[in-house]
Amino acid sequence: MQHSIKKEKLGPMGDLMSEAVQSCVHCGFCLSACPTYKVKRQEMDTPRGRIILMKDVLEESLSLEKALPHIDGCLGCLACETSCPSGVEYKHLLAPFRERAEKERAPDLFRTLRRKLLLHTLPHPGRFRLGARLGRLFKPFIGILPKTLRPMLKLLPDKVPTKDTLPPVCPAIGERRARVALLTGCAQQVLAPGINRATINVLNRNGVEVVIPQDQECCGALAWHVGEAKAARANARNNLRAFPADVDAIITNAAGCGSGLHEYTLMLKGEAEEEQAQAFVKRVQDITVFLDQLGIEPPPPPSRSIKLAYQDACHLLHAQRVSDPPRCILKKIPNIEIVEMEDAEICCGSAGTYNIDQPETADELGQRKIQNILNTGAELVASGNIGCLTQLRTQLNKRAGPRILHTIEILDLAYQEKL
């Protein structure tokens, strides 16, 4: 494809952005994989359509204002990368383009206030915990509040769990087989602290010592995926310093966070820490990948057969290309029958802050996902991302349905014979 993108204006990521544009041959394989195309049925709301729009903006033949509604509507789920026969690295174009767009878009007071509220709250567990508790007070009045605030309140749980303070080191039980550092996440610490506790329990039980770096921060993914690259790079630099080098792996238990850590090489492209980021990324592993490679002690069998549906988190399946390890881990539990759902590879609509920024599309995708889950007849649902868990529980909206838990929580309950 002929183009005249001025790469020198795009900084260190210019070559990657240009290559992503050039690689797209407009074959259309991405259309069936794109969640927003399934909802909107418009060419400009597909990956290839968005690539054309971004190309035209970068070539200065189209105004940013005309392209933004479609670019903002992208989930960033990266299902297009999985389906693309040409190997287009869509993430190399989308996040850097959004960084550029944030500097040039027309002012929007309500959008700016919402974005600042999210980015100054969600990545900071203490602030988010306080905000969540205050938000619950306003939840009964959600119908009369400004429309821009409603999606945030809708996602809050009815009760904010008690804070769980984790020790700096959690020793292995029995002979030590490995030593790892755990990324504890931000929103997850507030909304579902039991996920980190379950992660530590399972690792310790299987002979793994767990280190909790006390100076760690948000992985930076929330900021990075909405174009606030300066904040994301600050998070990345801090975590490069905070995590020890003398561990066998850096463990993540949230797909979005794991994907964020893997993108440190892109975030810090051309920066002084680029080489350090490359070494860091090589040690990052999702908890299910680590356990699958390590080999785990099979849990005792539940007292009955349980039908379980596994929900693929996009940033685990598409961004990290992790599909088999979570299923293999769950199959270690006797009497578990794993059933697959229709459109398992399609995003549930969470996608970082997407269900706050684009609530209508997110709600439709969430309802489709819930219906596909209900159609399986499963009584238990496993997923590997706090965003997915929150979205699914919200969309189920207190209807009768399956119990929705993190994959590692299910394994921990199996070990405790509480399934």
C-alpha cells in the first residue's frame, strides 16, 4: 500500500506504526473477529477501516476530528491480530496513535474530567477504595446523576471487600521449587483481593516462594491504552526498579496487567530503559502459564461433577496468546467438565475503561457474552482478568446464573475442598 507517513514526526515508534500500516492488505479476515463490527456493522468500525483512518490522519489527508469517533470506539482487544494472516501488529499502531491524538483532540470538559477522575483513582488502590465506598452512597440515585458518571457507579460492587495486606515474602510450603515476584494489580486489590490471596495460596502449596515488591505501582496499561503515555511510562520505569532480578518469574494474575507488562518494550521504545524493559518482559508470565510449566499437585476431587465454562480474557488469549494453560490447570481438578461457549474469542466489553467510556457498546457485548455463557448450562465460570469478572457479574445483574470466579480462585477452592 502506497503511503507517505512522515515517520520522523512520530518519534521512536514511527517505524513500527508505518510497518503496521504497510502490512495490512485489506483482506477482511479481521471483520468476523472484531467485536465492534459485530455490533455496529460499519466498515470504519473494523480494524482495517481504522487502519485506513489512522493512515489518512498520519498522512494529513484526513482531520483527526473525523477519525476519532471510530478510533475511540476500538476496544483494543487485539482479536484482529489473532485472525490476521498478514501478521499486522495492530497494537504497534493503536496505542501510539492514541498518544498523538490525546495531544491534539479538541477540548471536551466532561471527557477530560472523567478521564482525570479515572486515571487519578483506579491505578491507586487507596484512592480507589475510598472512591468506591463513597460511590456506593450515590448508587441508589444513579438515575438522576449525570450520564457520564453512571457507568462508573454501575460497575461498583454492592460491598467493597475488606483490605487484605500482603506480607513482603510468602514462603513455600515444603521444598522450595521456585521463587517469583507477584504483580498485585490496582483495581483488583480493591474489588477482589481474594484473587491475590488465592494466587499466593496455590503457589505456596506447590513449593513456590512469593515475593511482593512493596514499591510496585500500576502496570500502566490503563493509561497506555487511552493515550496517556507519559503516565504509563512513569509506571513502567518505577516497576523496572521495584521488581527484583533474582526471581524465576514475574507473575501476573490479570490479563490486562500481564499484557501491559509485555508492552513495556513498546512503551519505552527509544528510551534509556528500553534494553532493561526487554529483559524484564522475558520474565513476565501469567499465573496459569507458570503453573502449567511447573507442574502442580492435583487437588482432591469435588464431591460431585461440576460443569465449568472458561471465558477467554482478550488480553490473555489475543495479546499474550495464552489459551491452553488455563484449561490444562482447570482439568487437573477431578470431576470438572469444561464446556466451550459460542464466540468464546469475542470480547465481553470490559477492555480496561471501555465499559465506562463506551457503555452502550460494552453493554451489548456484555449481554451477548452472558447469553452465550447461560447457553452452556455451566454452573461455574472461570476467567483470568478482573475486568472480565466485573463486567460479567455486572451484566448478569443479579439474575439466576453461574458463579463467576477467577481461574486461580477455583483452583484454590479445590485445594481447600470447598468447590
